[in-house]
Amino acid sequence: MGIGREDAMEMIRRLWPTIALVALPAMAMAQQGHDMAGHHMGAPLDGPTEAGQAAFAAIAEIVGILQADPATDWSRVDIDALRQHLVDMDNVTLHANVASRDIDGGADFAVTAESADVATSIRAMVPAHAAMMTGAQGLMMATEPLPDGVRLTVTGPAPEMIRGLGFFGIMALGGHHQPHHLAIARGQAPHGGH
């Protein structure tokens, strides 16, 4: 007897901010290459290090990278586009409804929402992710519009992995998320900013 969908979503809602608050500041410091001269190993920092919210921390990390890069073209920087992308990620991760069914070679996910804003986020995120990830790890991804979202069909050489990951695991595949966020912020907007 496993936990239900509602319980699983509640656990994700509760754990996500904690994971983000632990991981993002460390990643930001590693990316920014802080000069620790004058700081003794193990000495406490002079102030708080937590950004307070995952999307804000992601934006802060990107802003730090942009500021540290002398080649940043500030006329193209679009932090608002990055923010919208993060809103879309949040909407899909926390508010989308997913109906899964096994198919030959993988799974089919009907990703829908009652909210028009969440449905818009689904339509922005899911086809873009499918286009980016098709072919990676031997996966084939196809999308089809639904009145209140998108149908994502995923097949590949490891159908059990696809089914085990489920929709949200599939959306998390690939190490492209952080570079993608940086590209959006730099105004490069790969696949429409999503």
C-alpha cells in the first residue's frame, strides 16, 4: 500500500523549498567564485546566506553570474522572462493534474489544469521540454494539445524507467535547466523563453 497522489504532492510541496534553500545558495557561490581571502576556513559568514524563496534564489544566482561575466550584454538581459519561466515551472510542478497510462514502450501523460494560468504554463513548458529532450537517452517525446493542457507521450528503450519517473521525473530529466535559465536571462530565449 503506497501513498496517494495527494499525499505525494503535499510532501513535494513541503520539501521543495527546503531542497532549494539548501542547494541554490551553494550553487550560486560555486558559480560566482567568491573570493574567500580574508575568511578563515570554518569561520561564520557575516550575514544570512539563504535567499528566502526558491525562485528568488534562482534569479539571484543568475544575476550573480551575469554580473561576474564582463561579456554580459546588458541591453539583452531579460530577468522578467526568467521570472515568468520560473512561474511556469512552479505552476506545472505544483498545480498541474496528471493522468498517466502505460503504453507500448513507455507512458502517456495527460497534463491538465482547471486554472487558465496553469494551463498556459503547461502549454509553454511541456512542448518545449519535449522538443529539447527528444533523442536524449534514446527517448522519443511527442505532444498534442488538449483543451486544458497538453498530452505528452514518451517512449524509449527503458519503458519501466519512463513509467517509474512519471511526468514530473521526465520533466526533470537532463542537465539543461540551469544553462537554460541563464540563456533566458541573457535574452537568448531558446524555444520561446521556455
